[in-house]
Amino acid sequence: MSILGITMGCPTGIGPEIILRYFADRSDQSLVQPVVIGDIGVLEKCSAELGLDVHCQLWSAGSPLPTGVLPVLSCSDLKPQSLRWGRPTQETARAMVGYIKKAVDLIGQGILDGMVTCPISKEAMQSAGFNYPGHTEMLAELTGTQNFAMMLAGKRLRVTLVTIHCPLSQVAGSLSKELIIRLIRITHQALIMDFALANPRIAVAGLNPHAGEKGLFGNEEISIIEPAVLEMRNDGIKVYGPFPPDTVFFKAAAGDYDAVVCMYHDQGLIPFKLLHFSDGVNVTLGLPLVRTSVDHGTAYDIAGKGIADPGSLSAAIDLAGAISRNRKLAETSTVIMNAL
């Protein structure tokens, strides 16, 4: 049984609702035990307003986990009645950052096996003085991680991104052989360690239409992407490409490849969300801890309306549990092999 910390995200977003809906629907046979790191008052307000039959109970780190209730490690003492759905404040921003830091601390102590993050407001976070582009960069700093990447994972498609929040006009100039090699290596290692794939197959998407058509529509494939692929293949990694972006995702979704390394944000996320809009999971690769996240934002426009879908949270929790188990098995196997 994996014990996972579920950070509540922005208290005025849909995080509280999807947590409650997930817990109301979860199976008793689940292989994970969720512990919410958030604010019990906000959760109780949300439960009462939306008529959700979920009982929350305060939990302290290291204490036995209760059954039949939602355990909550309450890290803030917001005044729920003063909050308005969809309207974050500096106080709620400080609280949501505090939830993340607490989860990292508890994982470091061995109390939690991993964390699943509900959505935060980057704008609110930065207005409160926390200058991170998002969760990923904050977690990298908190764990002292230099080499990390974002993967979007679903049952049919997994994608990683060479460039992420980069203007399209700057993508070509941001690419390098070294950067693509780094993403291939991180993706390969994650597929083995986190997804338990012994011989993963990785496809690499081209940048230009028809993957450049041998230089007719651009030279990045010839000068940057193909040399990176060939070097990694010479290192024994099953990596192929660069492939035309308009066909590679179809082949990956059909099972020909285990992941696609993409050159820019929308190249990977458009096909991914077409297939996994409701059950996609954001996974941070390269961290020393297990972290998955919902693949959507705070959805302030529907917060408090009782229509939020917990599908992505459910998938993120299941995947975090699976990654935690896979890593433990890999560590056990390593210990056994070293002892022989």
C-alpha cells in the first residue's frame, strides 16, 4: 500500500472538489492510501456546499491512518466563509505553496511514498512572491534537482517536451543536440524505472512539416535532431526518428512506440489532450521523489459549481502509486543483484 500526499492546490479552485469526488468514488480495494495536505475547513465547506457525503478527519504525520474517512493534514487555517470560489488571494497563494513544501518534507522523512498535486495558480503564486513558472521548477529547487523534464502520460500515449513554455518564434533557436539527448535519456530512464518497461521504444518527432523533407522545409532535422537520435541509438537506446509530426502520434497511440519526444509544447499536448483530455497525467521526470499531477488548471470559471471532473486526479493517483511500487521493486532488485 502506497501512502500518497495529495496537495490541495489553490483553495479557491477545483482542487477541493475533485479531491472530495475522488474519495467519494474510490474503491476500498485501491492500492493507494491518499492523505490530503491542505485545509480541512475549506474541504468541509466544499463538501457541505456541494452535498458530497465525505467525512474529513484531521491527521498528523506518522499517526495511524483512519479508515472510512478522508485523512487531512491541515497546513493552513484559512477562513472558509470569507473565501470566494475562483478568486485567489495572497493568503490562499501562500497556503498552496505551503502544501507543496510540506509534502516534499514528509516524503523526505519517509512518511509519504509520493505526492500528487492539484492545480495551482501560477499568477497568484508569483503575486505572493514565489517566482516559479510552476510546480515543476519549485519541486526541482526543493529537491536540488538539475536534470528534470515533464511527461504527459495516458494509457495510449506518452509525450515528453524538449522545450516547454517557449514562444513558438523561439523554438527552433532553442533546440540543440545536447538538449534533445538529455530528453531522450530522461525519457528512457523513466520508462524503465517508473513504468517498468524493460526495453522501451522511443520515437522522436521532427520540428518542420514532413520532418523537413530532407532540408526542403528546414534543416533542424538534419543538423540537430537526427544526430542526437543516432548518438543515443549508438548508446543502445531504442530511439527512432525524426518522424513527421503528423504521423508519429498515430503510430505511438497504436502501440508502435512507448513515448514520443516532442520539440515544443503544443506539438505534444494537442494530440495528447485529444486522446486524454479527462484522464491525462502530468509526471515530473528526474526527481528523487514520485510526483504526478492533474493535467488541467484551477478552472476558476467552474469552481464551486459542482461540475468538476475528478478523472485526471484519479489517473494521477493511480499512476503515482504504480510508479512508487515500480521504484521499490527496482531498488529491491538492485539490492539483491549487488548481494550476489
